[in-house]
Amino acid sequence: MAWPEFFARGYLRKLLRPFPELSTPMGSGAAPAEPTLALLTSCGVHRQDDDSFDVTAPDGDPSFRSVSWGDRDEQWTISHPHFDHADLESDFELALPRRAVESWVAQRRLATPYREIPTFMGFSRDLETFVANAAAVAERLASDGVQAALLTPC
């Protein structure tokens, strides 16, 4: 199905859901110490000093990397062959909205963001490996107490 037909039939509208309230504001006192929300992206973001995603592999790269919540944007780069990086390189908040998450923490709607941001390249025909890696990330997030995840696709 072509994209115009996809839009005309309203499929996108059916897929999109309003972003739910994460919680009511927490009561008085200190916020829980455990992480509650993880950001993830399929934009191919990684630290400059980390191995890049394999953008030359004809079947894509099913692996993942992690960047730290506290990293500066200047420490990051992008390895993804299927989109123009210019806007994202000028503002990584487009894919990793840390300021928005931090505002939810300040409003006491979240305890704290997860300390790492798992990243994928978002293109792989090796679905078995991709799914296994995604499951490993999900298992680690769950074992670390993450209660919600926000995936930003590119």
C-alpha cells in the first residue's frame, strides 16, 4: 500500500494514541530512587568513542549500543544510512527528549530517568538477532526496575 493510500484510509490515525498520563503527581517526600522511564531510539545514535553501527552491511546491523543519560550531545554521533542526519545532529533532543523527561521528573510525574539510553540502528533484515538483542535490552531494563519505555524511531 502506498503512503498516500495509507494516510487516506486513516491507518496512521488508528495507530497513533494520545500519550497517557504517566502517573498522578507523587505525594510529598522524596521520589523513589529506582529508575522508572527508559528512552530508546532506533536512530543509530552512539558515542563517538564507541564502535559505529555497520552502515555498509546489506542486511543492516541488528546490534545495539548504549549512551549515558548524562552524556553531552557533543559526545554522540549517528550511524544510520537511511535518513538525513542534519536536523538530529543539530539537536539530539529530536530523538532523545531528555529535557521533556526531566520536566516530568521536576513535576514529580516520574521518579527518575533510566541512566542509560539503549540505541539501535533501526534497519536490519536479521530479525532473529534483532529480536534477541531487543529482548536482552528489555530484560535488563525490567531487572533494573524500569516501569515504562519511550521508543523514538527514525
